[in-house]
Amino acid sequence: MDAAPARAAARTRRRARRRLAWGLAVGGVALVAIGAAAAFFVAPRATAEAEPRLAVTPKPVPPTPSELLLAGTDDPLACAVEFVGDGIVLEPMLQQQGALYQALPLPAQDGRVFAGWYATAEDAAAFAVPARMNGSRVVECVEQQRELFAAWKTSEENVAEDAGIPILMYHQFTSRPEGEDGWLRGNYAYIGDFEAHMQHIATTGFYLPTWDELSAFIDGRLFLPARSVIVTDDDADQTWFDLAAPVVERHGVLTTSFMVTAYRQDPPPSMYVLRRSHTHDMHQAGDNGRGRMENWSAEQIAADLNTSGDILGVREVIAYPFGHHNDTAKQGVALAGYEMARTIEPGVVRIGTDKLALPVVRIDYGMGLDALVSRIG
């Protein structure tokens, strides 16, 4: 081969190699550029995904009024009771599980009559007496809380019920079916009859009002069902503690023991027994053969009742000794801060009854279940 053609061929091969190298170089640059561009668009997303997300702290939920109440006590039996219903704006209150409800509110609204607190909204709508809660019922809660639901009646419905509330008056008790001898024989109820009475009241749908409920009923502010009854005992005789109180406890019937505090100051024999005043020391005859209630001044009467109220820790209702009373006695009762007084006059309590002259249904020896039913249903 001539030298010239050989040199030309060599130049051609060198130019081909340079073009290949250039192409590879340009291609490499292009790939790098593409990769950089891709990195430009992809990297921020990857970076963002790689960064830890900021935790969102939920806002604390403020405690409810019931929770605040419970936080203020270490009593494991405490129960925060909330009040629910149309027009009800009341703060919850603490009660104690296993005890009777204490001082439940009695709300008032113009043009309506309060008809009580109930276990459920359905019970309230139906005015279901077995589910009506008051101071005769035991507090039961779930996780230390519960709700009570309000019910209302119209004034017309309240009047139409025409309820007459009997206050039963017992005295002493005997275990002898034939009764006791002597001039007080009539005062002694046979304990078998008393057992039948309490069982009847406990099992046949009677409502057991508290004294503050009776007061509101008299004012026309509270609806009470016609089948309501209040059970009382006068004098707190030893037979009341020995014979009657166990019957009351067994049947869970709210009762009131009117106690002469100069003679005895025993604690309640059952949570179902309320101690109320039969005066401190006025269960005695006065100068004219009538009780001291009709012989003393209003100020003297008030002083005696204040002593009794201090001992018992409550001023609410008294029972007049021997039933004796007059206008001066009423003044003394009111002066001492008592709202009601019970006589021995026969009758039932109705809307508008004189609160300082409440009538009774007297229970004497020989009055069995039929006799009770004839008087209270």
C-alpha cells in the first residue's frame, strides 16, 4: 500500500475515534444533566418524606362538673348525681351509695308542677312510681355517677289527682296477739298487724314522700300520686326499737319516729327511720290539765324546740304532745324555725292544708290489714 493512502486511512480512523469519544462525552453529560434534573424534582419529595412528622397534641378535655365533684372526695362510695330534663339547670350533687337520697332539689317553674325525679327518661315520661327517686330510696350508681330525670305536670293535672296523703300514727307495740292490759291498751299495735301493714305498703305501689315533699305538695308545687303514705311513730317507746324498727328495716319503709329528747336521744335504729321532734320536755301536763304546749308562751315553746332541734340536728316537723296546740303553740313552732307540726286530728293532708295542724290516721290495737286498707287503699 502507498504511503499516502495509508496515512489518509489512519486520519479517518482517528477522526472516527474522536467523534465516538465526543459522543460518549456528550452523552455522559446529558445523562448527568438528566440525573441532576431528576434529582432536582425528586429529592425534595424524598427529603420531605424522610423528615419526621410533627405530633399533633390534642387539646385537653375539661373535666365535667361531676368529675370535679368526685375529685374533691376520697370516699369510694361517693356518687355524683346529675339532674336532667326540660328546663332543668342544676349543678350535680354528691350522694352516698348504699344510703338513702338526701335533700334532692325540688325545682319550680311557672305554670307547671314538679312531678319528681326518675331513674330513666322513659320512667319520667310515664310517671312510673316504682322508679321515682326521693329520700325513701337507696342510692345506686355506676362508676360513681348517675342521672336523675325530671317530670312535670300541669296545675290542672295536679288538682285532678285529688291526692289525700295519710300520715299513719303508731305508738307502742306488743308481741301479744291478745294485746296489752290497762288504759293505754289502744295505743299498742300488735306487731303481727304492723308487719302486715308494712308489707302491704312496701309491695303494692305506695309512694313514700319525705317531709319537704309534703310541704311542697301542700303549696301546690309538687305532684304526689294518690297512693302515697307517711308512716310515723310517737314517743320512741322501747317497743318501737325492739319490735317495730326491725320490721321497718326488713321492708325498707321510710318512717318517722317523733322523739321526746328529754327522755331519750338514741341514734336511728335503721337508715329508714327519721328522728324528728316530739319536743324536748313538753310532753307533760300544764297548769290547766292541758299540755305545756297550751300553757307556755311562744318564746318558751321556741326555746324548748330549739333544744330538741339542736339534739336531733334538724328542724322540719314536730308532733304536738297529746296533740294539744293553739295559736300560741303555732307561733312558738314557727319561731323555732320548724315548718310543719302534726296533730292527732283525723284526716288526710291535701293541697292547702294548714302546715302547723297536719291531721293523722290513727292506728290502734286490733286494726289489722283490712282496717288499714279501708283507710289508705
